[in-house]
Amino acid sequence: MTALLDTFVSKIIENSSYTELDDIYLRNRILALVGEDNAQQETSQTELIALKDELLELAVANGKLGELAEEKDCLGAELMNFITPIPSQVNKEFWDTYAKSPQKAISDFYNLSKRNDYIKVAAIAKNIAFSTPSDYGNIDITINLSKPEKDPKAIAAARSAKSSSYPKCQLCLENEGYQGRINHPARANHRIIRLNLGDEKWGFQYSPYAYFNEHCIFLNTEHVPMVISQDTFRQLLDIVDIFPGYFAGSNSDLPIVGGSILTHNHYQGGRQIFPMEIAELDREFHFKGFPDVTAGIVKWPMSVIRLRGAAKPRLVELAEIIRLAWRSYSDVSVGIVAFTGDTPHHTVTPIARRRDGLFELDLVLRDNHTSEKYPDGVYHPHADVQHIKKENIGLIEVMGLAILPPRLKDELEEVEKYLLNQYNEMADYHRDWADAIKAKYPDVSAETVSEIVRQAVGQTFVRVLEDAGVYKRDAKGQAAFMRFVESVGIE
């Protein structure tokens, strides 16, 4: 056992540019944050983040902050800021290291973002993750438990908090070092790597609540809205050139088929191979004028055109031709509607990567029109699968990783009990689904029920993706898909 304050100060010095000469300074700064009473209490903890958590409880006991998680996050980020170099130093070290080894520069920044608790490693570990087989290959499922549910007291406090437009959103550059408040996340330990994409200045950061390996965000340093354009394709391909081993993709730029933040242009990336990437091509062809670019339709529940070639400018040029063609293309025989009046419905979800020395660009065709039958969106998860997933199908889901709501953890356990005839009070919106599972597996047992339910979740998510696919996987749908391809022009 050692003294809490002594141990935390030692760990700061061990993990930063501070030295023993800074010992007294660090003690005084920490005491100012957490209070002086009981700072020398004994601890058995040796890990920096665990020590930080103990100091937060000490700060609550000393009246330095309240009990709300949001208040603790603000002080916790400030404590972890002691081991986080200032932005200019982080950027200098990144690019100096990058000149010698891009992989090491990326790895060092990633490890810093974990070590200083910006990436919430412990919270992410709470997620439930599994894979299920499908006709399209394995599908990945995550029940997202990493983000804590809001305390009603925190919700009430946020409502009464003074409104602020700074930072404009959670992706703005102004978040770097921001103290945080009850209605905006703590960012004192947040750092952003600056880079140029063409003529624009962008930032590179990691996602605090990562959905996959090295989940990162690339953000325009200006607060400008999401727009899919020729620049998008160029920038995504530049990113996968700059960051070896990473993919980069963008949510689409329209409601219903877009992501949750359409007001700030940004991309997502990471070191992850998604199910869609390894899906095979149904057919291959070449577009007219582009013999150097291999193209094809991906065997996938959504409607994906894959472009592959050695020259980035050629992929960018062809991708823009396809995007513009899709933007104005309608085929009422299969429910494809480009405009309602002057309101556009068509865009793409693009994903870039490098594979086997070539660049790949996947263009997922999206259509956000609604109808009387499907008021949530014709190509949105339909009502009968919304008990599993009713949110927009964005970039990550498109690639075959389901991000499912935390309510499902308890609800699926209720379904399991229902299948075992142990429980009859599950949510009504699961009943038809559960009865169908029970009919398919009449001999379900305590040993098999969890896997059966997981497989059923995976199959339901496949249906979600099929609902979001503009061209269905039957003969009629694939023939219509080829009509669009031929309208662009193929050899």
C-alpha cells in the first residue's frame, strides 16, 4: 500500500515529460483540484487511470465536485491532462516520427489516446460483440454498452444549464482542451493531429467510444456541413495513402441514410477489416473510358459498386461520374426515386482502402425517399425489424457491423427466458420474432438458447441491411441494378 497522491504524482512523472523537480508543483496543482483532506490515504492501485478514479472519489468527498458522472468526467480529463503533451508538441512528435515510420507515429498517438483515458478502454470492454454467419459471409454484431446512460439528475441539470454555442459541435477543433460542462463532454485531455487534404486543413483524432479497432475520425477544421462530392473521393483516397493499414469512409450527406452529425464534414476510419470488404464480387465489368479501373457489383445486401485501380485520380474521376449519374437516376419499376419536386433523394456512402497494392473505392448507393407505406424511409429498416434496429443505417452498419442499442442486453435475456418457457413478460415488440424462433427451434435448451438468439439477431440485421439496399438481391432487383450500371456506360 502506498499514499494515493504520492503514487499518482509518480505515475505522472513516469508517463510524461515532467521530472522529479516538478514533484511539489504537481502535488499542489492536484491538491487544488481534488482537495487536501485525505490526499495521503493509502491505495493498492498502481494503474494511472485507476488512481485517477480514486482521486475523483476523494474530490467528491472533499466537496470539490458533485456526484454526477459528467462532473467527474470533467475533472478526470483535467487530471489526465497532466500526462498529455500540449497540442504543438503532440503534432511535432507525430510528424517527426511519421517521417521515419508512419506506422509508429500512428501507434504512438493511439497509445497516448488510450493511456490518457481519452479512449475509454474500460467502458468499451463492456460492449457485447459476436459474429453470425449469413449468405453474405459473417456479420458482426455489437450491443453498445460503453456509453453510460444519462442520470435523470444530469438530464435535469443539462436542461437548466446556460445554453452555449461553443464549441459549435462535438467535432469542432475548439474541443481540443475544452474543460467540458454538464451538456458537453470533457475534452481537456483531447488532442488532434493537423494535416492537409488537398487545399483544406483537416484534423485526425480517435473516437473516445470506439466501435472497432483504432476507430478514428477525420474532421474538417472548419464547421462546414457534410457534402459528398469529387473532393470526398479524393480526400478518402489520400487518407488511406497517408495512414497505411487504415480504411476511410464517409456517411452520406442526406437525412435517413446519413449519420448522426450532418452539420460538420467528417470521415471515419481505422484498422479494421469489415465483412463487406471481404465480400466477393457478383460480376465484374469496365466502365467506358476506364480500362485501367476494375469495377464490379459486390455480393452484399446493400447495393455496392466497387472500383479498383492503381491511380487515385482515375478512381476519383470515375466515382464522380457514377455519383452524378445516380443523383438524377430514377427507375419507378423498382421504386428508385431521385427527386420529389426539387428535393434530392440520391447520394452515396463511399469507403476507401488499399489492398494488395491497389486502391479500392466502394460506392454504396443510397435513396432516402419516403412513402405512405414506409414513412420512415423506403430504404430504411422496416417496422418488423425495428425491434432490433430502428436507427439510421450509417457507414459502420453499411460495412456489416451492427451497432445495436443497450436496451437489447436485458431484452434478449428476456427473449431467452421466453423461449425456455421461464418468462412471459418480455417487450411486446419482440413477441412475433420470439414466437418465430420458438417455432423454428422447438427443442431449444438452456445450453443452446443464447447462441440461437444471437444467430437470430444476426439474421434480423441482415434483413435490416436488405431493407436499406436500393436494389434487392432477387433477379428483378439485380437486373435493375445492371440497368443503372449500363446507363453510366460499360464496355
